[in-house]
Amino acid sequence: MESIIVDDPVLKNAADTAWRVYRARHPDVDPFDSRRCLLERHLLRRREERESDAEELASFGIAYLHRLPSDGC
């Protein structure tokens, strides 16, 4: 799966951080789970709506991931 945010270092950092935190709390989630793509899309939309730094975006991303169904997408 190719990342959709590789050209934006702030988005990439935020997505990587949010994904690491989420997977640390959910070790059964595969690194290539479809939720990663959903996270990236969510953060991309969020960044387009409002300028945010990587830390704020990562927080939004973690909250978003916790709202997703636990059985995958």
C-alpha cells in the first residue's frame, strides 16, 4: 500500500505517530491494515481545512482511529 501523504513531512510525521500509538495499544492490528489509509485520508482532509502542526494532527489521528470499528474496515 502506497502512502498518499509522502510529499508532506508534517502529515507523514503525524500519521506515523498516530499509527505507532494506535498499534502500541492494539498490537493485534497489522501494520498494513486498511485503517492506516483511512487515517491518512482523514489527516489530509483535516490539514486542508485548517493549518495544524504534526503534534495536533497526530492527536486528531489517534482520536479518529479510536472511533473506527475494532474489527477492521
